[in-house]
Amino acid sequence: MSQLTRRSALGITASAVAGLGLAGTAYAATSSAPAHGVVPAAGDEHSGHMGGMDHTGHSAPAPFDEVYQGRRIQGAPTQGGEHAHHGGYSVQIDGKELHVMRNADGTWISVVNHYETFATPRAVARAAVVELQGATLVPLA
């Protein structure tokens, strides 16, 4: 018979903690509160329309172009091309592409914040700027 070793006990504990963390993230993503405490900035929403959605079909988020924490972030819908399978939206930080994807539930993720979901591409871009802490975004190969 095998005995419980310190290594296996630590592994079991780490797995349990990771599972609880994922469960908490899933719960937070389904709650009615804004995603990860992100409060929409002025101009993100206007009455009569879903937050930040475009007027054409209400399916694609509206384009944005702003300076956030000293970094220029831009986002706009794309027409087909290589980005069509990523939600049809392109996001750039200081002119360099931030790879974003739209999840089946309508939330967005990026390569910088791959395990966090956000309500809009603008929120994804802002979170990436915070996470980069001034570092240059390196495009995917």
C-alpha cells in the first residue's frame, strides 16, 4: 500500500484550492455585478441601447479610441479576415494588436488576461494596460 507523502498532500491541497478559485471565478462571472469591479466610464453607455453596442444590429461593440493610463487603446469591428473567428473585433494598444476573443456567453478575453472575462473589448484593453504595467505589448507570432 502506498502511504500519503508530503508531496501528494501538497498536490491534493493545491488542486482543491485551484478548484475553489475556479468555482469562485465562475460564480463572479455569472453574478449581476459589473465584471471584476469594472465600472463603465462616461460615454460607454447611453440610454436606450445595450452598453457600448453599435447601432447596426446591436451585435458588435462600438468602436473606441482613447488614452488610458498614458497608453492609446483602440478597438473596432473587423470585416471578415483573420479576426472573424475571434469575435470580429480588433483591439490595439499603442498601435500593436492585442489578441482578443469573444466567448460563447458574450464576454471577452485577451492573451494578457486569458483567465478573466470582461463585458466589452474596451474593458479588456483597459485591463491589459493595467496588467502590462508600462511594458510593451509583444504581438503573437
